[in-house]
Amino acid sequence: MNFASDNAAPVAPEILDAIAQANVGFAPGYGDDEWSRAVERRLSEIFEREVAAFLVPTGTAANALALAHLTPAWGVVFCHAESHIATAECGAPEFFGGGLKLCGLSGAGGKIAAADLAAALAGYGGHGPHQMTAATLSLTQASEAGTVYRIDEVTALCAIAHDHALAVHMDGARLANALVHLETTPAHATWLAGVDVLSFGLTKAGALAAEAVVFFDPARAVCMPERRKRAGHLLSKHRFLAAQFTAMLAQGRWLELAGHANAMARRLAERLTAVHLAPVWPVEANLVFVALPRRLEAWLKAAGARYYVRPSAGVAPGDRVLVRLVTSFATQEDEIDRFVDLCKNFLAQAPP
Amino acid sequence: MNFASDNAAPVAPEILDAIAQANVGFAPGYGDDEWSRAVERRLSEIFEREVAAFLVPTGTAANALALAHLTPAWGVVFCHAESHIATAECGAPEFFGGGLKLCGLSGAGGKIAAADLAAALAGYGGHGPHQMTAATLSLTQASEAGTVYRIDEVTALCAIAHDHALAVHMDGARLANALVHLETTPAHATWLAGVDVLSFGLTKAGALAAEAVVFFDPARAVCMPERRKRAGHLLSKHRFLAAQFTAMLAQGRWLELAGHANAMARRLAERLTAVHLAPVWPVEANLVFVALPRRLEAWLKAAGARYYVRPSAGVAPGDRVLVRLVTSFATQEDEIDRFVDLCKNFLAQAPP
Amino acid sequence: MNFASDNAAPVAPEILDAIAQANVGFAPGYGDDEWSRAVERRLSEIFEREVAAFLVPTGTAANALALAHLTPAWGVVFCHAESHIATAECGAPEFFGGGLKLCGLSGAGGKIAAADLAAALAGYGGHGPHQMTAATLSLTQASEAGTVYRIDEVTALCAIAHDHALAVHMDGARLANALVHLETTPAHATWLAGVDVLSFGLTKAGALAAEAVVFFDPARAVCMPERRKRAGHLLSKHRFLAAQFTAMLAQGRWLELAGHANAMARRLAERLTAVHLAPVWPVEANLVFVALPRRLEAWLKAAGARYYVRPSAGVAPGDRVLVRLVTSFATQEDEIDRFVDLCKNFLAQAPP
Amino acid sequence: MNFASDNAAPVAPEILDAIAQANVGFAPGYGDDEWSRAVERRLSEIFEREVAAFLVPTGTAANALALAHLTPAWGVVFCHAESHIATAECGAPEFFGGGLKLCGLSGAGGKIAAADLAAALAGYGGHGPHQMTAATLSLTQASEAGTVYRIDEVTALCAIAHDHALAVHMDGARLANALVHLETTPAHATWLAGVDVLSFGLTKAGALAAEAVVFFDPARAVCMPERRKRAGHLLSKHRFLAAQFTAMLAQGRWLELAGHANAMARRLAERLTAVHLAPVWPVEANLVFVALPRRLEAWLKAAGARYYVRPSAGVAPGDRVLVRLVTSFATQEDEIDRFVDLCKNFLAQAPP
């Protein structure tokens, strides 16, 4: 019953196979190899447009490199107040960006509302150089709350951003989960909706450590090689990073794996709802947030369930604890059933 | 005949096995797992002292994080002018260090001479705050020229550094090669000689991507977790980084692999010497530098040999090209023999 | 009728006299002169404790240097959401601090409430190294809203900060105005209440360009000389910076000048109140915020009044404009009377 | 007998007059005033071309802001190894530039030779992204050794720089002294010779604190206002900075003052030569470097002479001390005569 994180999951078997298959003799280092070039071509196919892609080993690196590339040091990045870049990267965007500022917008269910973005932007401009410059919008898809922006929502947010000359970044650490939910193509979910640069993550989907900064306008990537290198994120034996992408992107394997994770989350949500523990936000990806009675939560932990408790964020009443349950490609139905059965049995004996 | 780099080599089979063996079920992310804890204990055994170790995926990350941790932003790092940190990391130490300065010292065969360090330090102090502060010494062991500092040389350099209140960092991307040459223990080669912090590299030795910043005084590592995280170098599925260390450090496998690489370099050096192409610097690790006649060099390249040409650095006459040949755990004797035979045949027909 | 800013005011005559008096022959540069040493002694007298002081030409420099000195690059500075450091310094604290983060707390009348600080701090700790570290509290005294923290309020906030191992910085760009209001000593308003480092500003009080970072624990100032120098804020002809401090601090001249500014603000507030335009926040320093009917505001501007319009911040109804009126040592009673008469006459003819 | 520095000199009287004259009533802050606008127009006249100018209080700020603006964080600035930016600004260029690197070129008499620049540049390119990018050339005019680049030398260096796509910065802390020596116009000495951005210093010439970053192509200055502001170098009462420029630039006063300083240096050089203490480098500006016998140097110091001793730099024999003597607008002939008489008398009694 490990629902702690998609990072707690193992690696999909095909990833290890792909790494082993790339381990044949010598190959140029630092990305100047056939595997790496093939990945860039493959990403261009998948996104239906020529892209420039920079593979890195962590999502924090992808996000921070992307944001630093798009934002001057005196620039502001607008993001959700609870986004990963704002709360869980120890200031990586600020560090890579030479002191840029994140402006965290609140928003129900982990999503920024267009009106809130517009209102925040209205406060910028006209007070330079005293005020920092509005520069970039960063959207997390799927969001940290397990919700997914609809395509029209992304489009509207990007339009507002572009109207104010902002660049748009998407943190796609869980892009696969979002695509499965949206039943749309990678192109429609990103650049066709207005996204300029994507952090494209496959680690949470099942890779070992495989993330990429994807530029939908390759011309915008000038000097990105230097930026990645001086951050220590250009891997020497780069082919093994590339091989992970190849394996995941073959025959839509990344979407299959994400589909399983999403299905497990839905199952968990449905069964929790059935025992009167409905999730607090719509379950659209692989995250389920539920407000548990405190005694139940203690009981589950004692029974060996693994998950993180989150600040209540106003959605959990005082006598309840907000719990985040994450599913992954490796989550099994019986774990879910066992978890919900524990809840059910506890509540039968000790109704809240 | 691939002598381009130890990074062009594949991964040792036991590394892939270890990764596969770690791929069992769920485990906490970000280093809070059994594999990661075991590595820190194992490193403490190997260095015969309690250490704090921070695993990262690249040598550039290890170096830059270590130097930034030891050096204030207004500090100077003394290093060899041709060291990796000074020439091949695109300014990573300066970036991570908030604008610190590298002071490159020249020195025969890639090694800093004690007298040169002392002379450089004599120019610091007494002119603050206008002048930057002498803060850190960084030694590369084995050096970029394929030479190895003797223990007494390291000891003398560290003593000078400590007398001036400098910290000492060692870039040990090829520490294994140096240890094999020195026939000494990791402890004697590092902290017993005065090294404070080590970049401990296993990637060049045969791992996929496995480097560590090792603090011989764990108290000195305060805030290093934050520093690594905000640089994007804390891997989420950290156990797979740890597993590589475990595999390499088991039964001295890292030293065995380095021993092979060193032996191949020696063989190459000896056979080149036999055809009157003696290396320009002592061959003490896995790097062989040789000044080739220009036409021979073109011939070798056309014949498929892979290596890098380096600036002559005053050791190659005008009609010759300085060539760097790197061996690795994967280098085979027959590649060496074939390469030297090509040289021999060419020179027989067209003596320089 | 210039109420734009205390920075729009001229320089007090004694400042120019002091500069002229310091202009006698040669003197060592960069602060190694008698004038500069005397200022540090004088500040120690005024604060009734040995201090270390670093003179700089701007308040932004003082704030950013102080915050960067107290806060690691992965640290969070808690401040009021509308504070100068958060809204009007173009990211200087983030830049000097290598990417530190400002966490802006809301609070009525420009002041942080102790409960809000405590609540914000409750969210930190236990999630490292993913989350940034709570590091510093910055209080603005007098506040940007023209209010003044009472001594017991400062004491309570500092106590909370210190309980959480935070350092406390005070932005004292208008410290003189606060002291006059509080009728207390510099010592009681700062270190006796728990402040660790002060940005001590005299420019707004009437100097040409004279600010200082004051450390109440001189030991904490280690490396501050290097920090100031590399930021370009160590003036070469430093005696002319020091002379301004000497002039202002002689016989309490700085407090006299601030007393005049405060009195003018009170007069303005009282007379505005009399015409039913009461200020929106208590007028305790030299700033008056008033919500003017839009047509009156346009009329005043056309009549030559100078001031800034501010975002309504929820205190100005939709048909009104929030106007900031700043008085200074140079403000004359007749300007105030003329301004209020304009309001009165307009309202008599066109009541809101 | 104060030859310590042009920064040890007082302020020219007309500077104080100008500051007093600007002290009339209220004026907008932060450079939005008539005095500031007039300075930009005046600089455009003097340089015979529309320029964008950013006034700052220190030369370090001007240099560091200019270099950071021209150079990416992964870029290299080529400068003389003994230049002020490399030795006396505590890493300000590296700090402002986010970790850029200075590459110090040696060169006789403080000047970079065209061949040396070309040789250094030959080592760049083709090794990216591992190697930093050659980005900027910084020339110091007059040089730290008191020599002056001839116009054709500047032209040749700029041409090499531009051929390699480098920007050219000139550190003109002593530009006035150079212009007087060259008997040329500001335009010919700068942009007509290829300089892109100038640090234009008037403090050493006699101002209180008055430096500017001058862009000869105003379009290149985009975002420079933000860069200056967030560095804390936008003065609030900016008119008093502007007034200094106005006073110095009126009727060529800056050149007159520099002319006096140069004449005093020439007199010092000639008289020292007459007593067999010829300067070690050509005296072309207001700096005289002379290798004094150690006992004479001690004698002079005891007699009250003020100056700095510099590292011998290979030009002072072992029994001599390299002394730097700086003249300024305030240097009087009798000081020079007294100093040389002391030398003469000492040598008469104790010949070296």
C-alpha cells in the first residue's frame, strides 16, 4: 500500500532493457551519439513539429533551466502558489534564474484561473524599473492537486500571457497522465494551445531518470547547451538517458503506463467515495486527495499504508487530515482494495 | 580504436545488474532509502572514517557543488590552468559559487608545484576588500595530463593551503586510476594527506552516472542537502544512483576496472615508445598524450581511430599535433596493438 | 504642492555644509579616513552599543546587502507583501541573495501581525531539503503605509522570529519618522526589541545619499566589507558619505527634520479629515493615504499637485482613487493648506 | 606629498557649487528630472552621437553593470591581467555577471597587445558547450600602468574583438587623462575606434562620485534600467549625480583638470629621471611607477610621503620596491618638488 509518490515506484522493465541494449561498445559522450539524435527526431514526431530537446536527469533541472532561459533575472514567473516549482524545488528556479521571482497565484484545485492571472498582470507595468518585469507563466499539467487543465483553459491562459508578452512554460512532470485524461495529442495539449517550452517528464511515468526541456521553437534554444552544461546537467554517457526516452516513447508505452496509473487513481477515488470518503478535488490524473478523520489516518499508517499528509489548504475540516495518495504504473488493484477495505472496516467500527 | 574518452566507454555489466537488482518494488525517493544509506556507510568504511556523501549524476555537479560549498562568492579557487573545472565545465564552479574566481596555475604535466601555489598565495591578503579572498585549493587526481600527484606532493600542497586557511578540494573523477598507480589506500590519498572534500567519480571507471561529493568532516556538510536540491541534482529514484556505487565498491571492483585501464595505457605508452613516439608526460593513469606528426595523425583518423587533439601546450613541436588517447575498463589489447601497428607502418613508409 | 516622495525633496542645507567642510585636502579613500571612523563611533553612541556600520549610497543597497548577509541563497525572508523590498527594488534582495525568496505577508496598515508571522512559519520545517529554509524576518519601520510598529509589536515579532532561528532585519528608511512618533530611543526601537541588523536611512530625512547597514553584533559583520565592495557600493571618496551622517546625527538634527515631516503629515491628515477626507490608515509618520473621489483627484493633478496614485488595496471604494501624500523636512505649511483648500473648494462645488 | 590615489584627492570646487545649485526645491527622483535629462543630451554632444547613459556612484558599479550587460553568464571577458576589474573590484564583474569569467592577458606597460588577444581567442570556439564562450573585450584607458592605448591600437583590438563577435567595453575611469594625452576627441577615442560601451568616470578627475555607463548604441541598453535598479545603483536624489556631470562637462572642465594631473605626473617623471629614478613605464596619464631602492622608500614613507607599493611585476629588481605615484587635479608643484628633493638628498648621501 505505497501511495507515497510516483517517485517511490520502481522502473518499468522496458527501461532497463533499453539501457542494456544501448550498452554496446563505444559511443561519443555528452549527447553527440545516435541514441540522443534519435530522441530529438522522435520528439519532433510526437509533437508534430520540429523541436529542440535537452535531456536532463531531474524534473527540477528541467523546470529551473527552462524558467531561467525564458525569464530575465529581474523577471517574474506567475505560477500556482502550490506548484512544485514554488514549494518543492528549494529555490531552484530562483537560483538558476539569478534571482528571478515566483508569484504564486491561488486557485481552486491546483489550477490557475484566467481571471486571477489577468488580475495579477494588471498590477505590472508602468512602475519600472522599480518593479520586476512580468515575464513568464508556468502551468503544471497535470496539477499538483491531481486535476488537469482543459485544453480551452490552457489556451485562454496562454492567450492572456502572450498578450502581456509573457512566455509560457509547462511543467509536464505528469504530462502523460494529463494526456490520457484529455484524450488529446501532445501537440494539442502544448504548443497548439500556446505553450512555448515544456518540461517533459518521464521519470514519474516509469523511467529511471529521464526528463527533457522541449522548445517548440528551436530558435529559442540558443545558448541552452551552455546553460545545461554549466548547471552540471549534461550527462557524459548521455546515450543511457536517451535510451530511456526511446523506450518510453515507443508504441505509446508512456501513455499506456500513465493510463494504468490514472485508472488506479480513479478506482481508488470511486471506492473511497463509496465509503463516504470522496476526494476533495476531481481525480483526473494519478493523485487522490482525501480528508481523513484523524483516527483513521493514524490507523492506516499503523497498518503500513504509505502516503504524505499535506497542509489542509482549507479543504480539510479541523478534525480531518488531508492525505495525498499517488498511484503509478506499478500500483496494483489489490493494494487499492486493501487500503479502502481498511478504511471501510475502521469506519464501520468507529464512524466519524 | 576508440580512445576518445572514458566517457565514450560503455557501462560495466555489474552496474546494470545492480540497477536491475535495486528495481524491486517501492522505495522512498530522494535518497531516503536503504540503498542510499548503505552507500554512505560503505564510503565510510572505504575511507576509514565517517564521511558525509552526496550522490549526484555528473562530475561537473560534484565539482561545482563542492567548490561552491567551500568558497565564498568573493573567494578564489586555485587550480591547475588546464584542469577540468577551469576549461571544460562551462563555468559551473563560477555559477554555483555565485561568481567565485578560478585562478589557474601553470605546472608541468598537469600538476601544480608547491612553490607555484605558495607564490600565488603570497599575492593575496592585505588588499581586502578590494581583492578577492584566497579560499580554496582544488587538486585533480589523476591530473588532466594523465599524471598522478605523489602522496607527499598532495600533503605538501594541502599544508600550504591550510597554512593560508584555504580548504582543499580534490577532483577525483579518476581517483581510482590514481589509487592504482600510487598503490595506496583511499584514506592515505585523501584526508590523511589533507584533502577536505572529494569529488569521487565512478562514471569514468565504468558506472552509468555515479559521482559523489564526499566530506571527510561531516559537520562541514551543513546545508549541502539544500545546495544539491536547488541545483536539481537530488535524483528522485535515488536508489539507482546508490546501486551503482554499491556495485563498484564491492570487492574493490572499481580498482580492478581502473587497474585494467591503467594497464592498457601503459601498454599503449610502451608500444608507442618502441616506435619512437614516446608520450610527452609520464603515463601514470589512463591517459596517454603523444605528439604525432601531422600526416600520421591524419592517417590514423582516416583509419578510424578516435581521440581528441589538444592545444600543443608547448610540448608538441610545430609540425606535430598533440593527441590525447584515453583508455578505459573496456579498452582491449588488440585495439592498442592495431593503433600502434598503424603508426609503425606509416612511419616505416614515411619517416617524419 | 509636491507630495510625490521624500526623495523629491532637496537636501538639508547642513548636509551641503558638511560636505564642503570635509573637502579639505587629501584623505585616504574607501572609508579608511577620520570622517568614516567617527561615524561608526557616533552610531555606537546613538545606539548605546558597539555597532559595525557600512555606509552605502542607496536604501536598496542597504536592504539587499543586509538581507543577503543574513539569508542563505536557499532561505526565505518574511516581509510585508507591500514592503519596499518586495515591490520597489526590482528584485535586489533576490539578486544580492543569490536567489533567496521573499514571502510577502499581508497585514492591515502595512504592518505584519504576529499571528500571521507565526502561521507562515508553521508551514516551514520538516520538508527540507525540498522546501526553502525560513531564515529572516524583515520589518519596515515606519511602514510603507505610514504606520509605525509599536515597540511591543516589534518585540513580539522578533521573539517569534528568534524562536524559529530567524534573523531580524529592519528596513529603517524612515526610522527617524518612527522614532519621533514612538518617542523612544534608537536602542529601544531596534536591538533592545530584538532587531539584529538595521538599514539605517538618512536620505529621506534630508541627506543627499546616505544609508547604512548597521550590525548590532559586530561579529556578525564578517565578510561584509567584501560583500559591499563587490556590489560596487564602497564609495572611493567615502568621507563625503560619512560627512552626511555626521551632520545629520549632530544634536539630533535627523530627528528634528523628521519631526517636521511628521508634523506636516499630521497637519495634512487633520485638515483632510476636517473636509471629510480622513486618511485610510493612521498617520504616524510622514505618509498620508487618502481615498479621493476620482474627479477631485483629476482636479488636483490639473492644479499642479504632485503625488502618486497607489493600487486601492481594498481600502478605496470603486469610485475613489487611493493617493499617497508624502511630506518631508522641506514641506511647508502653506503647501498643505493650499492642497486642502483645493479639496475643500472642489467638494463645496461638487460633493461626491 | 599625497600620491596615494586620485581617490584621495578632494572634490573640485565647481562640483560642490553645482550640487548646491541643484538644491532648489522639489524634483522627481530616480533620474526623471531635468538635470538628468540634460546630462544625457550633453553626453550625446560630447560623443557626437546619440548615446544612452546610466549614471552610478562608483566605477566598480559602472564596470560590473556594463560587463554583465554585454556578457552571458557563461561568457569570458578578456582583459589585462592587472586591470582594475581583475584585481581590485572583489569579483564585482563575476557577481553582477552571474559567474562570468575574466581571462587576464599579460602585456607590457598595462596594455594588451593585439597579437596576444588574437592568440587567446584562437583557443576559443569549437569546444562548446564545455568551454565558456568568448564574449567581451575590456580595455582600460588610460591603463592601470599609466600608459595610454594609441587610437590605432584601440582600433586594432576592437577589430579583432568584433571579428570574433565580441563586444568591446572600455573602462574609462581615467578617460580624461587619456584624451588629454592623445589630443583627440571623445568620439575618436571610443566608438569611432570600435568601443561599444564605456565606463565613463569623473570621480578620479575631481567629482565627488560620478560615473556613467555610456552605450554608443542606445538600442543595446534595453533592460539596463532594471539592471541598475536591482543592483541598488539608481540614486533616489539623482539630480545631484547629474549635477556633477554637468559641472565637469561644462567648457571642457574635466579635460582641464585632467590636463593638470597629467602635467603634474610628467613633471614628477622628468624630475625623477633627472635624479636617475626614471619611471619604469611611459608616463602618459597621471600615474608614475618607479622602482625605488628599499632604503629610500622607507625614508620617503617616514618623511610623510603617501603612495602605494605594488608587486614588482618583473620590472623592479630585487633590491628595489615598485612604487605607484598618482597625481590629480589637486596635486601642487611644490609637493612634487619636495618629494623629488627628498629622493635627491637621500641618494646624495646614500647612493644605491
